[in-house]
Amino acid sequence: MSTNLHQVNSPDHFKDLLSADLNRVSVINFWAPWAAPCAQMNEVFSELAKKYPATLFLQVHAEDQPDIAESFDVEAVPTFLLLRGHTLLNRIAGADAAALTQAIQKHASTPTYIPLSKTDQAPAKPNGNSAPSTNDDDEETAEQLEDRCRKLMNQSKVVLFMKGNPETPRCGFSRKIVALLQEQHVPFTTFDILSDERVRQALKTINDWPTYPQLIVKGELVGGLDIVKEMADNGELAEIVGS
């Protein structure tokens, strides 16, 4: 392993590494072993660490280090952050090797920068750094948005609003609920809430449920992973999807 590439094992370890040189550019890789895109990007990350020895590269297992992930508002893997000291330079969501390489080349080679935000402030809620909305109509009213959400909720008998898709889930909870539904032989369709920020935020209000995944049956919220797991264990899930 390159001397500038480190596996972070605790929040204190992370703080010590990051604070050792506040003028140095740091690149943080939030990853999880179950996410296939992370395996490929970890290799890219390692090669970039060799190419830029003056830059600090930190690997953070997002689910083993939830305090660190939450402090940077990381909700999906892989996610990459570029910092100089405690100043956020760039955020890259997803397995975009080209974007990561270009960002490192830009900031590691050039000392001048325009910060996007500071990490000593409360992390910004998902905005322009999140996946772009698939609906480009900026004039969509609240009523139109709710109507669109309800149509998505009724696109099939069982709809799972998740992060990513069944082939490449982008959070551990989404991965687990997909596996559970498949084990229960429940036919379902999915919607990637990371692809549409308006839908993502609206469903929290419509269903009065603040987190994802959300399982919808016959247009009504059933719940998240814990509730669905409990219902699968006691037979209720089979009853409601079979009725």
C-alpha cells in the first residue's frame, strides 16, 4: 500500500490523518464491500494514490464508520470527497473514474481553489451535489409532484423506493431489503430515489417516513427494512402481497 493511502479505522484516526497537514489535498473514498462498483473504484483509487504521492488518500468503510459518513452527508457508495484541510473542494457520487481523476489532477496540481463548503459547518443537505433530478421541469407545482409520486407508487402492486437498483444497490439497507424480497419470492418494481431529488424529498412527506428504502404495496407505505423484515418473519408480508 502506498504510504499516502490509509484505511481509516476510527473517527480519531480519520481526524489525526486529516489534520496532520491542513495545506495538503486529501481524497476520501467512502465505500462498502458489497457494492460491486466500489471494487473497481478501489483499484482506481489505489492507482491514483501512487500517481499523486503528495496527496492524502483515505479509504472509509461507510457502514463501519457511520459517524464519519454522516458528518459528510454520505448516503450512497461509492462517494468521493476532495478536501484541502477542512475545506470541501469537490464531491463525486458514483463510480465515475474519469471525474475523480480530473478532480484530483486539478486540485492536487493547483494550489488555488474555490471552496464549495466547509466541513466545520453542518453538512449541506442534498442539492446540486446529489444526483440530478430526472424531471427537468423547474415549473412543476407541488400538486403535480405529488401526483407524479402517487403514480410511481402505483406503477405496480409492489414498488420499492431504494437507493440504486436491485443489481447495484447503493446502500446496505437497500441491498438487504432487495435480498429479503427476492428470498420471499415477491415480484416488485423499483425506483432509484437518487435519480430524482424532488421525488426523494416529496415521498418523505407523502408517506410520513423520513428514510429509505420504502416499500409500497397497493399504493400504500408498508415501511422500511426493519418493518418489512418483521412482517416477512411473521407471515404478514406474504398475506398482504398475496391478497
